[in-house]
Amino acid sequence: MKINPLKTLAKAIGIAMVTAALAFFTGNLVGIITLAVYQMVTHHKPDYANAYKYFGVPFGFTAMAVAFIVVWVLDIRAALRA
């Protein structure tokens, strides 16, 4: 089977974007919960914007890069086997 690079690229980008969004929101949830626990333990009020900076954005970018590479490689391997 011949590889369609545009289809492979579109599929990889689409799945990577969905995965990145899910990871971003999960990272924000984990970050906010972590900062809330930190606030309860230390009685200091943390800046909750740090949940976006240090949890959500890195999780999202990492998940997007990993998902793009994995989907791209798997799609090419499937096309070469067929």
C-alpha cells in the first residue's frame, strides 16, 4: 500500500491536538489540587497561575509531541505492512 503523507500528517496532528488538550486540562487539575494541598499544609496563599505555567503547559506540550510521534510512526508502519 502506498503511503499518503498528507493523510498521515493530518491524522497525527489531529490526535496530537486532542491528546494535548486532555493532558493540559489534566495537568491543570493536578496543579490546582497540588497548590490547594500546599495551601492547607503551609497556610500560605500560592499563586494559582503557577498551575498553568508549571503543570498544564508542560504536560500539554509533552503529550502533543509524544502523541504526534507515536501516531506518525504507527501509521507509517501500518501502511508499509499492508
